[in-house]
Amino acid sequence: MRDNWLSNRIFAAHDDIVDHCCHAWNRLIAEPWRIMSIGLRDWAHGF
């Protein structure tokens, strides 16, 4: 999320940060294949 949706931003207030984070989170959960692709990487199975 940080690299894709929250990078290179200037926030005017705390509420702006919260709003942007909530928006980024909602975008992430709307794209379950992103989370699945992370879990399918080789390094994810080393734990």
C-alpha cells in the first residue's frame, strides 16, 4: 500500500492521513488477487 497508494504525498492534517489510509485499505481488499500473489511467492513459504 505504501509503495502504490500512499507514496509521495503531503498530508495537511491527521484526518487526511486517516482518509488516505482507509481509501488505500479499501482498494487493497477489493483486489484479493494482490494478497494471494504475495502468498504464492517462494519467500513467503520459508516461515
